Amino acid sequence: MTAALSDIREISRRVAVLRWLVVGACALWSGVSVLRAIDLDIPVFAGAFGTAFYEESARLYERDHPGVHVRIYGDPRIADQIRVRVIGGDYPDAASSGLVYWPAIIHAGRLMELSEALAGPDWEGRGRWVDRFLPGTLDSWKVEGGIYGIPVAYSCWSIFYDRKFFREHGFGVPRTWDDFFALCAKIRAAGRAPLSVPGIYLKYADGFLRAAYYNLVGPAGWSAYVSLAPGARSDPRFVRAAAVMQRLKPWLSPGWEGMTHTSAQRALLDGQAAMNISGSWMISEMQGHFPPGFELGVMNFPSFADGVADPTVLQTQSDDFFVFRTGHPERERLTIDFLRYLTSRERSEAFVRALDAPVSVRGVPESAYSPMLRGTAELIAHSRGAVPVPPYMTEAPGMIQALTDMRLRLMRGEITPEEFARRMESAAEGERARAVDPDRINVRHPVAGTVLLCALAAAGAWLGWSSLRSRPQRGLSARAHSARAEGAFGPLRPGMGAVFVGPALLLFGALAIVPAATSFTWAFVRWDGIGPRSWVGLFNFKWLLFETDLFWYALANNAYLVIVPALIVIPLALALAGLIHRSAPGARGLRAVVLFPNLLGGIAAALLWMSAYEPHGGLVNTSLAALGRTLHLAWLQGFADYPWLAQRHLYGALVPIYMWLGCGFNLILFLAAMEGIDPHLYEAAAIDGASPLRQFFALTIPLIWEVIVISAVFMLIGGLNAFELIWLLTSQDPSATVQTLGTFLVTSMFSEFQTGRATAIAVLLFVLVLASVGLLQRLFRREAIES
């Protein structure tokens, strides 16, 4: 019996050991599997569609591929992160379009050419992958015969309209441009604005120009236009297309110049406008905003009676994915395989159902489309062709800026269609000449550039001379001798100072000074941040100072933001600080109200004011119009649809924002300085009969003068570095006349990938800040007055 029990215990012990060995082996195998797992890094642009669908697709793909982990992430601002990564050489496995300057990456050989993969089978193995896509969707990223983009989301430009309003008034869908403008007159007579167009992001209006021009010239003429062929923009047919764009102005919603693209879309849904131009993403973007019973109609752009192109041709674009060359063949193969899965029949139908947007592949059943989307689906189904809209990143930077500057002037009637065509042809000629001779300088601002250089040199010489003249004599000052005599520490000896300051100085030098000095050298090279660099000497500086208009527009705008807000904010903050310091009635509430804006960041403040400045329903216009009705003042009522954010009004609209943002910070500075003034000085002044106002100017201002100068320095630096407000309030598309040096720098660096030029702007900005701050401090320096 005892032996049997002993045998049972031994067997149990062996079973337990075996069980732990199995568990350990499984854990070890799991660890090895984790180590062997392949992680695919795929950032996506989370604009109208978000990332949820792509993340779901990644999890489903991982289920059938246990050794693969697909990391999907993104947000509407992911482009900024990816651009920095690309410049640093840290490439993801794939990324969606709109992120970086793709042509530069293609020419650098960092993107995979996908023709061979597309010639292979589709996900289901029923045919070639390339045959799954709708006509024209693969053409957007055909570069020198190779295909570099895999389209997933698909969009077509169209005119949305209120179908119920059209039916009630007996309006039909226009076929020609003459019919379209006749319809606009009927809609206006029916009491509604015919068309809403976003003036802040006026690229939407380009759809009219593209549609009219393509209809007149056909595929061959369009190819010449896209390739900047000579004469394409001076062609009389281009002038006719531009005339169509100009004819829109009388029929646009009031305040259209201050509308964002979402407010223009809401104008249609809220019954303020009968039509709106947008891409098919509008349906997904406006989910949750459609009023009950709203019937959305969709039409293609009209055509000319003598047009040569098929009137059913659609302007299309797609959300493409690109595969990077990472040097890991297995990762590249799996990345392409995942994209093949994204364009499968099951995933394509899921995309349409989940996001209420079309896809770039064939075979999605009509039942997958929502009632709002079926009109767009019918347009796509009945279209006999498609013209891919050139991706924004492939266009020549000079052409982008010229179109941004000229289209608004054209639509406002400031220039004729002929002048518009002439200027666009001139811009194309400049781009062609620059491609042939990139070192060419067309001197256009010889006087202004020379004056600025001389002014900076004179300022530097004067500051250097005045610094040398005011440098203290060697040896200990009287105050230092007195401090030592009284047993205070006094100045540190050099050796002791090195012990305290040395480590921090070394760290700061390694992390800040050395990188800054290295980047300074980029101002003397031509470099797109990806390919090889070429030394160009002072070319970037000469181009900025003597050729481009952009630099001088930006500098003038920065000067405005330095001077005008400071002349308002500093006196206002001084007055409010004086009232609070004197404990005026309501001082505590005033302090809370004025300090509140400092709790918000610059981006949050910009978005808040963008909403407040909405032409229709914004807080500013609503309040002014209501006040006008109350006081029976017609001029105030005229602000009901005032376009504050129109580019011609933008800098005036910035002044209240600067007051709102700047008063609190400056009030803190001034109030802290006022609290340090000896109260006995005010008592003595009061005994001498000085009024509070007299005390403020005779005592307070002189005693806090150094703080006032510091405040002015902060305002100066903020004005020269202005970026966030302009960038956001123009929807990241500022025209030349509203650019600042900050937006010019970011555009050059991250939109045009002109790293050398952007660095040259940064160097000039640094010199301007340094010289301006030095001059301000020297000019307003006074002897310190002790209280």
C-alpha cells in the first residue's frame, strides 16, 4: 500500500514537471513568435474618413496572418509628422496620400513601382488586380510610365443641390453653362442664394475652371495643360473657361469670401443656398448634419454647346496608398498584400457601408450605397470617362501660388479673364525657365533688397559699437566690493562658474547650438530634404530679397502684426492693470475675464475665432446685426453676412484676436511690476495733490518702464514669428498678400520641400528678430528708477 502511494506521488510529480515544461515551451515559443512577428507601420490621413475602417481591416488581416501586426494610426494633421520623418529618413512601410511631397520621393527612388504587383492576381484570385479599379483611378500617380499609388477611397467633384427645392419650383438639371446661369437667376428670384462656395479654401471653385476647360480641349489639351505646355493657358479656350469662373460671382452666397468648406456645405443643408460644389466626401463629412427629410441631389458640371469632350466625364481623385522601399523584401511583400486586401470585394463593400463614400474598385453592389450616396453612385456608373484631378502635391509650387493669388481676384472681378490667363501663362513660363536654369535670378526688387541689407548691416554695426561703448570696466564694481565687505557671495570666480554652468552649457550646446549651426549651412544649398544637396552659395538669399514678391508681402504683414497690435494691446493692458492695481470696482471679475484667454492654446483660439467670424450664424455678425436692429442702425445690420476672414479683411480681423489673446499676459506682467512699487510713493504724491491719473503717468509708468519694454519685446517677437493664426484662418492656403514669414517658411519646407529656401527664411527671420529686439531695447533704454 505504501509503495503504491509512493508510486502515485512520483507519477504526479513527473506529470507536474511535464506540465510546467509544456507551459514553459509554449511560453518560449510564444516569445519567439512575438520576436519573429512583423510589424507593418502604416499611417493614414484621417480627414473625412477617420481611421476606424483601416484599423478594423488591419485586425481582420492579422487574424489570417498570425505572424503579422499592422499598426494603423493617423489624424487630420498626420502630414506634419510624416514629412518630418521622411526628411529624417525614417520611412514607414506605407502611407496614404496627402502626406508628403511624393514626386521628390519618387525621383529619389524611395517608393516602390507597383506595375508588377498590379499585374498579379486580385485578393480573391479571380482576375488581375489592375482590372479591379475604376477607369482613371490609377492614372493620378503614373510617373514616367510607372504606377506608384494604390487608390482606395474614391471621390468625384460634382454640384450638390436641394432636390426638394428644385422639384417644388420646377427646376431641372442644366446641361449647358448658359442653362446653368439661367437657373441661377431663377433660384435668386425664388428667394434663395443659388450657389455656396468656400472663399477661405477657394480651391473648391477650381472644379468649375477644370470642367469648363476640359470640355473645350478634351484629353489632349488637358494633358498639355497639366504638363505646363507653352500656350496652354494663353489659349482662347482657357480664357472662356476663366470667364465661366468669373460669372459665378453674382450668384454666390452673401459672405462667401469668409466661408470655410464646411460652412459652405451647411449653407446648402440649412436652406441658405440651393447648390454647393464639393467632392463626394461631403456626404461622409456632413453625416449627422442633414436635416430630417432633406433630399440631396447631385449633378455633373455643365458643358459648352461646342465642347469636344464627353459631357459625362467626371473629375475624379482618390485617396492613394504608397509603399516605401524599406530594404526588407518580406515587409514590402506583406505591405502590398495588405493593400490588396483593402481593395478586396468584401472590404470595398464594407468601406462604402461604413463610411458612406465611394471606393475606387468595381463590383460594389448598389445596395451598399446609402440613399444620400446613390446619386453619386449613379453619376459614376453612367460616366463614360474620368479625368483625374492632378494631385496638389504634383503641381509646380509656382503654379499653386499663382492660382491661389489670381483665382480670388478673378472671381471678385478685379482682373479680366484675359489678364488671368496672361498671368497664369507667365507663371507657367517662369516654371519652365526655372526647370531649365534653376540658378536664374530675375531681379525685381533691387532697391528694397539693397535697403534691407544696408539697414540690417547698419543696425548690427550700431548695436556692436554701443555695446562696446557701454561695456563695464574690468575689476570689481563698487557694488561688488560692498557686497564682499558685507559678507555676501559677490560674483563667482571663473572656475566656480564653470562648475555650475559647464554641464548645462554642454548639454544646451549639443542639443541646440550644434543642430542650429548645422541647419544654418542648409541655407546655402539646394535640397529637397530627400535627395542629394548641391551648394548654391547665396542663391536662396538673393532669390528671397531680389526676386520673389512673397518675401516682401510677408515682411510687410509681419510689420503690421508687430506695430498695430502693440499700439492697442500695451496701452489697454496698462490701463486694465492700473484699474486692478487701484482696486477699482469689479477688479476681480475683470482679472478673471482678461486672463481666461491665456488658458487656451493658439490653435484652440484660432478655431474659436474662426467659428465666431462665420458669415452666417457666427457670434460676431449675429451680435452686430442684433445690436443694429435694436438701435435701428442700418450700417450695423449690414454686418449680418460680413466676410471677416476674407483675405482682404483678414488682418483687420486679427486685431481683436490679438487684443483678446495678448491683454491677459501683458496685464500679468504690468500688475506684477505695479505690486512692487512702494505704496508710500503714492501717498506722498497724493499729499502733493497729484490725481490718480497724474500718479499713473508720473510714477507708475516710469517705475515699470523696463517691464513695458519687455512687453514690447514680446509683442515684437510674436509679430515677427506670427504663424498659427494666419495658417489656420486661411485653411492652410494663404495667398501671397496675406503670407507671413512663418507661413512662407512652412510652405517652402513642407509643401514645396525647398529645405534650403526655408532655412534661408529662418536665417533672415532670426537676423530680423535679433536686430529689432536690440534696437528696441537700445532706443527705449532708460536709467533704472528704484522705488
